[in-house]
Amino acid sequence: MPDPSATIHPDDPDLAALAAEGRVVAYFGYGSLVNRATLRTKFLGIRRATVTGWRRFWMPRPAPVPALLSVRPHEGFETQGVVVYDRADHLPVVDEREAGYLRRVVMPGHVRIEAEPAEGVPLFIYEASPVELDAAEAGATILQSYLDAVLQGFLSLYGEAGVVRFVEETEGFETAVLADRARPLYPRAVTLSTGEAALFDRLILARGARIVPAG
């Protein structure tokens, strides 16, 4: 498997020194952060990781706003993603970006990080505010362009097995997926190969999703 830092995002040369000074925090990414093509900020470092105790689901939002990925507590469950290392003074900006989510502490025994670049860095995860329904139960729509970006990221980092695992384990897929691939509504949309598009569509349809025309 390739070096995680090279695969996702180059490490900042000051990462280790900043971490030693207590000036680094980390947070677990389980959606679009997994795809380097969507990254707009130069983080200090990113690593493949698995967190235990949370499960990913499609969180409904009031219509017509599409569903978003989130996580909610699920004892013993393992979820793949990435750990993002960032400057501690950037945390308020991250909190603002993740408004509506709850920032939780991930204890060291609940995460496995590949090629961990620094020890003792506080790690957080942003989980959904208490919500009983997922997108399928609420009848919420998923944007295909957003889903494409997420699945392409998992394909790049975890291979086809990682994409299969994502689709099988993420709750709420049994709903409408808006076919906006040709005219993306997601602002950080990515370009798929023919093979990627066919794979993603096949997997989500088998999972119970319904691809519906946009417009």
C-alpha cells in the first residue's frame, strides 16, 4: 500500500515540531475529506484511519436541502476514513464549518491511524446532533455529485473493497439519488472515469438507492 501522506496530501514540514508544542489538533473525516480532489486547504497532514464507536449514515435535512453524511454513536462499530491534522488555532473555523454537528473527543483506544506522524494529538469527530431518522426513513434526497466525490475518495484510498464496505455499512441509502452528475450541484464536484461511474451506480442500486432525474 502506498505511503498515506503521499497518497492524500503532503505533510507540512513543521507538523512534528508543532505537535510537540501542543499546537496541533486532529479530526476524523468520513466523507468528502477522504478525496484529495475536494481539499481546498493545506492541512498539516492526513492519514488513513479507522474509528471505533461511530457509524456513518445519511443525515436528512429539511427539503429541498439534500442529505449529508454524518456519524452517530454505535458501540463497537468500525468506520473507515481519514485523520486530518490541523493547527489548533484553526479549530474554531472548523467548528463553524461543521455548525449543526457535535464535536466529540475520540479516545486513543478508539482509533487506528496508519503511519501516525505524531503522538498525543487531540482527536475529534463531528457527529450528528441527536436525530432519530436517516435519509431513507425521512425520504431525503442524496446528491449524486457529492456521493461521487466521496466514493472516488474511498476508491483511491481503500480500493474497490473500501467502496463496497462504504455502501454496505452506511445507513440510509434506500432513498432517491438525484442524478446531477452532468450538471453538478455539489461545489467541489469531481470527474469520474466510465468505470468509476458504472461501479458506483451498480453498488448503490444494489443497496436500494433509486437514481432519479435532476430538474
